[in-house]
Amino acid sequence: MGSTADKIKGNTNEAVGKIKQGVGEATDNPRLKGEGQGQEIKGKGQQVKGEVKNTVKKGVDKL
């Protein structure tokens, strides 16, 4: 998967995670809130992965 795809998936997971947290908070559902927190963290990790891939690609292109 390319860096852009990782960033897009990361943004999506982060957004969905925040929504799940909000719904979990509003409905007093700790399981849903926890799932949302996990998904948000996963999304942030995917974004970092995309950034790293992009940085490495730029570095390799300069060689």
C-alpha cells in the first residue's frame, strides 16, 4: 500500500474512532467508547506509517 493510501486509511480510522467514542459517551457504552479509542490510535499509526513511507521514498529518489 502506498503512502497516500495509508494516510487516507489513517484519517478514516481516526474519524470513525472519534465518532464511536462520541456515540459510546452519549449512550454510556464503555465498550463502544473503547473501540473508538483503539480505532483512533490505529488511524494515527497508519498516518505515521504513510509519512514514513513518503519520507523514505523522497530519500531514495534523491539517490
